[in-house]
Amino acid sequence: MHKFRALLVAVVAVAAAGFASANASAAISPGGAITASFPAGGLTFATPFSTTSCAISFSGTANATTNAVSVTSATITPDPCAGIAYRFLLPWSGSASVSGTTASITINDVAVQATIGGIISCLFSGRITLTGTNGAGTINAPSGTLTSSCGNAVVGGTGGTLSPAQTVS
């Protein structure tokens, strides 16, 4: 009975070690300065009062030894976009992960002020996830929701690029 218990403890310890290493934080390569861009029509921001899809670009950094990502600037073109002026409350922080061949970057603290005609102003906040084939440099934004007292905004899109291409491991 003691040999069986010792064997069971050893099997559980090996399994736990394998699980921990399989779920360790991701690393991003090459890291450094990054830019994510969506062309006009590529990223949609649907609010209770309007839907816009102007060109948008985000810049920031990816830490090459951890899974940390930060967004330090955002530009929308034209501004205002379809009559809405956007102000991005930065910086935003997030992390990268990988599952099979799909890499994801989740930005946790997105905050966007949208103002229509200088009259209606709403602060939308929440989380956005960007996904793409690991190392390919193309990104998509599956549908995500940002909340506001004005109502929720749905963000989503395809056809974006990540430069330089990053590999998450």
C-alpha cells in the first residue's frame, strides 16, 4: 500500500509539473515597438447612436521576455470620424497568449471617449482581444463589448496588420 501511495504521489507531481509548464506565461518575439493598424472599414465601432469604421492605428510595446503588451498611442483617420470625435484615454495594458497556431493579445483597460457634435459625450470602457495566426502579422478583432452609461458599444473587425509580426510562445 505504501509503494502504491508513493507511486500515486509521484504521478500526481509529474502531472502537476507538466500542467504548470504548459500554462506558464507566454513570451513575445521579437518584442519591442509594435503597431497594429486597421484600414477604413476594417474595425467597426458600433454605439447606440452611430456606427463608424474609419482607419485606426495603435502603437505600443511588446515585452520580449514576458507576455506584457502596452498601447501608448492611438490614431483614427479622419478625426472626427463620421461626425464623431474620438479621444483615447491611454495607456492601455494587456497580455499575449497562444493556443495552437492562434495568437491573441487581450487589452484589458480600453477607454474611449466618443463625442458627437460637441453635445453628446460618452466614455466607453472594457476589454478588446486581437487574434491572428501566430507569427503572420495579420490580426482580427473578434466582437467585443465596451460598456458606457450611454449604452454599450460593440467593437469588431478583420484585415488588420501587426508590425513587425510577432511570435508568441
